Amino acid sequence: MNNYEFMSYKHYPDDQYTQASCKVRIDKKYVMTFVQKKSKDGGLFWTAPSIQVTDSGEKKYMAAHMLDSQFENEELMDFIKDSVKRANAPQVAMHSSLGAQQVYSQPNMHQQAAQYNQQAAQFKQEVAADEPLPF
């Protein structure tokens, strides 16, 4: 069994072919990116990115990387699916106060990214409003 470490996930809602990407560290030394592609029938599947080449006038795609075992590849794809599901699930904390239970939800990765982008845009506006530096 390989040692997998989930590193990051990014969602691409505007891309026609790629739904998301995920970085995974394998065996503590290889960082590989996998993409979630949209199939023609609307389904989604995880795979290694591919490179398009034209060979003798025919368009072909080659996987950028692959595991040498189908079993290891299935194991890795299951790990990615589970990791992404956990990363996108709202984090719920239970707090008991005077016998009443309150539920607090933390934002998922998509909400965190939107908040970050909003904060970055606000920061850029604030910096632009400052006086120019003398050098």
C-alpha cells in the first residue's frame, strides 16, 4: 500500500472540460496533480492530466503520469474521492450550553476560496488608494 497525503483541491466552475484539480503527495516524495474531468454524458471522473499531441495528422492524448498497477491506481482514485469529499464537507462543531445544543458550520473549500478572493480584491483596492511609494 502506498503512502498518500492529500495536499490541495481547487474547483473550476467555469472550465468546459475540467471540474477540479487535486494535488496528492505519494510516498512522501512525489507531488502529483490529478484532475476531475467532465465526460460527454455529464459524468465526472478523476484521472491524471493528459497532454495533447498530433501524430501523423491524428490528435492523441498521453497521460502525464501513471501508476504501474491498476489496483494501486484504483486505490489512489478512491483516496482522492474520499479526501475531496471530506475537504468539501462542512465542518460541524457541537457545543452544549445549559442543555441546549448549538451547531456551528465552518465554510467549505469553495466558500473559503470565495472569501479569500473577496479579501484579496479589497486589499488591492486599499493598496491602490494609498500614495505611491517614492522609489
